[in-house]
Amino acid sequence: MSNDWPLYEVFIRSRSGLEHKHVGSLHAADPAMALEHARDVYTRRQEGVSIWVVRSTDILASDPGEADALFEPARDKVYRHPTFYAIPEEVKNL
């Protein structure tokens, strides 16, 4: 029964050069089946060029309550912000 199958998160990249975006979840017996089901369910109209499936239990998320401690060191590195770089107009997706 599919309720006993592990849950997979599905990410689709709509075009080359863009990032993968989370589009949903599904149950599957193994990663190959998850990939096939993701293709059938989430790309019926040829919306994507790449599919990622990840077992939900393999995703580790940060605790929102610890956001200040986790992200505070990065706030001191303003040179990492994209405002310091000029991006040519020919570049459509970065």
C-alpha cells in the first residue's frame, strides 16, 4: 500500500539556468519510482527540464527559532550581497 511507501519531495527546474523549485510531494517505493511518478504528475505539460526527488526524511531544516544565531554572521559580510556587482543586460537568469 502506498501509505507504507516513503514520502519524497519533488523539485522541478522549468528552464536551463533557473533554480529547481519545490512543486510537491509523493509516495513511492524507491527513488526510481519517485522520479517516474514525479515526471507523470508534475510535468504533464512539459513544464520542466530537470527533476529532483529527495526523500523527505533526508531533508534537514534549520529551526526558525534559531534564525538569529544561524544567519547573524552572514550579515557582517556585506560584500557578498549582489549589489556590489554589475550584471550585464545580456544576462537574463543568474
